[in-house]
Amino acid sequence: MRTKYLKNIESDQALELTKLVEYQPGQVISRTLVQNGAVGITLFSFDQGEEISTHASDGDAILSVLEGDARITIGGKIHMLSQGQTIVMPAGIPHAVAAESQFKMLLTVVFPLPEAKKA
């Protein structure tokens, strides 16, 4: 039997990622596709005005806007992103994500290997 590394997503078919997470009034909705010690991949939908407050991650993160508009703050610098745009949020740098309009994003976080954490 083949090991399945991805979850909450169908295999071997064309998918529209924006249809895998729905908007909910006043909420941020997430759908985890993979989460382990090496990588995390999560789809998000944000209702307008919703946000994830400032925090930092142990891994480098790449955020891709699939739909709508977002305000991304990295190390105190504000970036306005729209559909089709991507930004990297480096490990250890505080960042926040806010919805300027309803928006959906794909977030991929690559974590350091255990031996790299010791260095």
C-alpha cells in the first residue's frame, strides 16, 4: 500500500484550490493538506477584515494569494498583495496577515532539518 503524505485533498485529478476552502462570515478558515516536521501546506480563506495577528515561525513560509487582496506585514514592513502574487516570510521574522477583501491563500512552510536547528 502506498503511503499518503497529503490529506484533505483528492489525488490524481485536476483541482481548483479556491474551491477547497469556503468563506465564512467573520472567520478565518483553514484546510491543512500536510503538516509534519519538514513542511506544512495549508489553504486559508479570510473574510474581509479578518486577520492572523503578528507571530513568527521556525520555518521559511511562502504565501500565495489565490483570490482577493491581503495586507502582509513582515518585520514591520507592509506589503499589499493581490490574486496571483506571492511573498516569502523568512523564519524568525514576525509577520501578520490581514484581509483587505475576502481572500484565499496557499501557505507553504518549510521547516529546518533537526540537525540545522542545533547549529
